[in-house]
Amino acid sequence: MSIIGWWKNTTVGARFDINRRSAFVGEDDWGNRYFEEKKEGPKDSTLPGRKRRYVIYNGPAEPTRVSADWHGWLHHTFDKPPTEDPLLKKAFETEHQPNMTGTIYAYRPKGSIARGEERTKTAADYEAWNPDA
């Protein structure tokens, strides 16, 4: 928890406000906590007749760490949170993974400078285009 650093975690003021105005709904596998306001928005608001929904991230604010079922609930696609009505997963679906770009777990293809490897030469059957040929 921080007083001013919203990009690393939720500020003290935001936590106080969310806990005062909202009810805890659930927590996901990554420790993110989800809340819904106790009162519906006024008719002239951006969410007329709907309750605002919030996520407090466990760690840095990284939206890709929100799984599809919680994302759907946050954006009012689903009325019930995944704790009450879990999203059915298809056999071909894999577990949700957050975006690893910029971390040590990011994908680095063969020959990438980030891997520290020497780039392999092109295949012998490759012939570069030559405008004079």
C-alpha cells in the first residue's frame, strides 16, 4: 500500500474510499480483489442504474492479470461474479497468462539479442532478391 504511488499499488485514499462505498465480491488466483459499489449510479451518470465495479491489483496495476471471467464481470458482460457463476471453460482453452513483455519471462525467439545468442545464418536455399538479375 502506498500514499502516492498508484502505478505500483493502490493508494491509501483509494482503498479507504473503495472499502467505504463498495462491497467485497471476490478474489482471483493472482490475489486481485474485486469490489462492487453498494449504490447504483444516478440516472445522469455514465453508468445509469448500474453499480460501479473495481479491482485492486495484488502488486503493480497490470490489466492483463485479470482473467476473462473477471474481466467480463468488471465490464458488466456478466451479471454475477465468477465466485457465484463460474465461466465454463472449453477443452481447448488454456489457463490465462498475464502479459510477460518486459519481464525475464518474455518470449525471446532464437537469435534474439536478449537471449545472448548468435543469430544463425539463413538457410542455404535462400536467395536474396537482386533487382539487376
